[in-house]
Amino acid sequence: MISRRTFLHELAAGTAIATTAKSYGQILGANDRVNFAIAGLNGRGYAHLSALKDLSADTRLAYICDVDATVLNKFSARAQQALGYAPQAEQDFRHALASREVDAISIATPDHWHTPLAVLALKAGKHVYVEKPSSQNPREGELLVEAQKKYGKLVQVGDQQRSSAYTRKMIDQIHSGFIGTPYLARAWYANTRGTMGIGKEAPVPATLDWDLWQGPAPRSAYKDNIHPYNWHWLRRYGTGETLNNGTHEVDICRWALQAEFPHTVSSAGGRYQYKDDWQFYDTLITNFGYPDKTISWEGRSCQGMRDFGRDRGSAIFGTQGTVVIDRSGYDVFDWKGKQTDQFRTGHVTSTSDLLGIDDMTDAHFANFIAAMRGKENLNSPIPVANVTVTMLLLSNIAWFVDRTLHLDPENGHVLNDAEAMQYWSRTYEPGWEVTV
């Protein structure tokens, strides 16, 4: 393992792992092929692999990284089968960041690693594709925006519906008055997740680097119900369903209404379905208030009733009509609720799908690669995506303190509420603080 001190010293000195003559021909600029590393392989990492396979004429996967050797070995076999070659497999992502062979890293780790790893990658001179939420707390979002500006590399956030052709066309139509003046947007997500149970302290599996898995989070004992997925529901590591899935739908709402930071945020909900170690809500309703518009979010992790025939989606209401849109298409209604149009991609999505391998992810990676080459603008650059992420982190904070938050609409900071602002940042494991 590379120690954090050694890694940062090498960055400061400008040194890196030597690049072989064979790998030099695969460096961006040598033959215009982008060399990637993927960090975090248990879930969305497979969608990243699929996208890079489909874009293999333009990319090469140089490294795959995961702190769990079992996950790493499984993914390595899948990658070799899909790509026809074996990427370098590492439990410690810092080997990939130290390599001059790597142009870009895609991050699909647990949430508490997203910003810390992204900032380290930017310092190492890498472009970054980071899954939502791009930060685990609002301060990290500010730091990531600052780091991107300072180091000059690109940061694309994994709001892949921003690269959907039919979504982009519909948003353009809404902005052109297709449904009159849009003033209300409603986002929802419904799933039937089971309990995570009551965890017990247990020996750390021999295949897992638990210390590196925790990384910037303060140290705690290993329990048998956290890794590899249930960390989502623990406040030390995750951000709850609102950031796990609501980020996508609320982002569409904000995009359609051309809304930035709201003036108020209020949330209500709780953990109703099970009594277990789950530290967030399984049900949450949030309202984001603006002087001339409203956005609402309803997350139901443990109640599968669908809205508009969809597990998840966004409904945009205007003075002359309504558009209901999701990853499978859209429906259009007139002012009185009569359907006037419909579009379907032919691909039906489900909230039970934890990988999300789809054309939208492929298109989002294609946009990222084109932007690295200077041919396109990013569809979800960090300064834009961070507004949505911060809004939803504030949704959690409003739930933590159980009251309406009043915000500075310029930066999202909570006004006149010291308790709420205590959640703006987090406590880090000493030595793992995020610095730009």
C-alpha cells in the first residue's frame, strides 16, 4: 500500500510510476486514446465498464481498483472477458493515481469517498467522472468546485440523464414555452428495500482493507451488515435515498424550471417500515421553495406504489400543460390533464436495478471523452451538478434539525441557524482531511 504521506509527497515532487514504452502509445495525445481507471467496482462500476467497452475505439481501461479483493477479482474476470485484455487490478486506488498512464478516473465508491478521491485525482492531474452524489456534505461540494477550478481538469458528475437525447430535446422545448410557464416540478422514487438488520461486530474479512474502505471517515469497528451496500443508510458513510436516487430526478426538475438554490427547504419523514440499524428515513417528502416556483421530492425506499405508472420520475407542471419524464420516455398532457403525446425508448427501467447499465451512461461517458478532447462542453459539470447535490444534502439537514431552513440563494448556506450549519461539513479521520 502507498501511504497517504508518500503519495502526496510524490504529487508535490511531480514524480509518478514509470510509464513503459508500450503504455506510452495509449496516452491521450499520443494516439488520442483515453486511458481510464475505475475505482469502486461492486455496483455502478459495471455500468462504467460497459460504457468503456462500447467506447473501446476511444478508450482503454488501464486500472481497476477496489478495497475488497473478492469484488476486485470478480470484476477483473468480467473486464477481461468484456475487453479482451486484463486491466491492472489494485486494492489501493493510489497506484492508479500515481501512474502517468492514467488520463481519467471514474469513481463509483461509497459516498464518503467521492469528493476526497476526486480531489486527490485532480491534484494528480486526472480528469474525473464521479457518481452522484458528488459530495457527502455541502462543504465538500464547495471544495470540489474549487479544486476543479484550481487544477483545470474536468469533473463530470454521473447525472447521466443530462446526456439523454430525448430528455435534452424535451427540456429545450419546455424552456421554449412548450407547456407555458413551468412553475411546479415533482420528483419521486419508490422501491421495496428490505431491512439491513441489526449488525454485529465481526472480524474484518481477510479480503477487505477496512482501513482504506473507511478512508476519510472516523474509524469504527467492522460490522457484518455494512459492506458492500448497506453503508448507504448510515450517516457516517452514506447520504440516504435522497442522494442515492433522488439526485437524478430532482436534477431534471431543477433543469426544467431553470432553478438554482432555493430560498427555503423543509423535509418530513421517518424510518417506518423496519426497526434496524438504518439511520436515515425510508420515507421523506421535501419541498424546495422559490419566489415563483416549487420543487418537491418524495422518496419511498420501502413502499413500491408507483406514480404515473412509474417507479421513479419527474413531473413538470406549467401554465399550459404537463410533462412526465423518466429514463424510459415521456408523456405530455394538456392543461386539463388530457394526454397529447408519448415517447418510449423501448427500454424499461426499474428501481430494483442497482447497476444501471444503459445508453444514457454510455452517452454520458462519450460526452466526458469528447469534452476532454475539447470537442464538446460537459453535460453535467461539477459547478452545475453541485447545486442539485447541495440542495438534497440540505433536504437531509432540514430533516436532521426538524425545521424549515432559510437559505442564502447565492450559495445555499443556511441563514441564522448555527445548529443546521454544523452539518455543512463533517469530522474526518485525522490525516484524511480534504484540502485543495
